[in-house]
Amino acid sequence: MTDQTHPKFPVFVMCGRDFHRRRLMKTIDPEGHYKTKALLPFLGKRLIDWQLEELKKSPYVEGLYLIGLSEDDARFDYPIHYVPGETVSDFGDKLSWGLDYLDKLGKTSNIVIVSSCDAPGIRVKEIDEFFKAMGEDPGKDAYISLVPEDVAEVVFPKSGRVVARFRDFDVFPGELFALSPRAIRVQKKVIGELGLQRRKINRSKNKINLGPMLSYLAHKPGTWPLIIKYIRGRASLGDGERVLSRVFGCDIKGVIIPEAGFGMDMDLPEDYARLEDYVKRTKLNQE
């Protein structure tokens, strides 16, 4: 067998929490013992451990950079970087802190990977598929993992994800994406606003659609043809990529990952039980 070398990328693992304690934490941790959901106990480990253990298996990962936790909050028996910053802060600020930290280490990268901390069903197989897709279409400013709705609904029915319905795919964002430093710095405010809107919708399970995104695009020149096409069900995923790339001034590519666990994070109390069952079946029973 010949040795294969892979490009390696830093992974920012977002471990903070919102300004207000959400229903998930109030339900799972009513006494407030845990600083963030990353530290919640989950099948004999901390919730974040399930994700980190899969990420560190990947030959594409240069290092794991926790944003929102300090060494006093959590320690690990493998190398981890703790990015200085507040646990409660805006998403865009956290990404900027990560870039500054890389710069100080002399590890500035053309692209950084962003991972949540609350998707214990994610597996290294799909993580590597995401990286391979990046390598097959290099040079983009953003790679967004997308999970087909029909795949997820079989495993997590009525999961309440924010679904984009294109002519060729009905998809929602997965738990891994990649951004160039330029994309982060140029679109910092937009990333934060859209991320906040997505979390609000996921948590409420009301009005599950692309309302916030379409409202944002409607104020941008030249987007109405796509919006009308989308509403009529005629827009393709490629149409969406092209228009979003033009609006945000960044080359954006969607990466289809047909695995339910890759797109299921823990936003609502009922997600905890669903993911427990999923991880028992897909990970614990495989050991």
C-alpha cells in the first residue's frame, strides 16, 4: 500500500452558547451545572467528545481549535488548542478570534473548517467525504455541507431543520462547513445574522422555510429572478450557488452528504433522545 498525503486544515469547533440559556439546557440541565451543551453528559462521555473523536481520526485535520471553552472547562488526552475568547459571543466574532489565533501561531490557512460541538452522530467517513469534495473543486471561498431532507427524515422524522427546496435537491445545512479567511472577514455580519435566524427557526420548529434568507436576498440587486424561480420550484442548487456567490462576493459550493447524522445537531430537548438512539445504533453497536 502506498502512502497518501492529504492537505490538512484547521478545524474550529464552536463550543460556546447563546446569550440566553435555551430550552434544551433548561430541560437537560435544570440546575445549571454545565457551562455549555458541549459539556453535557451523553452516553458516558461529554457531548463534544463524540464529535472530536471522529474529527481527529481524519487525515485531513491539521488541528482542533476549541472556541468557547478554556482548559479549565475541559481537558483531553490528545492535542487541543483553546482559542481565547468569551463563551457567550457572536458567531462572527468567534470566527475572527480563530483566525487571529492561527495568525499568531504562524498557521494561517487558505481555508478553515467550522464544526459544531453538538452533533454526536457525525462520523469520520462522511467527514472525509466532505474534504474529498473540497479537493475535487478547489479554490472556493465557502463549502457548505448539505444533507438531503429525505435521507434525514427516514431517521429523524419531523426533525424541524431549515430546508432549501431546489428542483434537484431538498437539503438542509450539515454540521461541517469551510470558509476562507476572506469570506469570514468580508461577510462576518451576514454569517452571524443568518446563523442566528437559522437557530431561532430550528428551536421553534415553526415556519420551517428559507424566509430569513429570502428576505435578506430580496434587498440585494439582481436577486429577484432567483427568488421567483425558487418560489415556483424551478431553481436548481446550482442556481442558488451562483446567486449566493454573487451576492456575498464569495465563491460558494454546496457539498451533498447523504447521511442523517451529519446534519442532526442538538437544538431541542427531544433531539437529545433522538441522537442517543442514533449513536447507540451507529456507533456503540459497531464497536
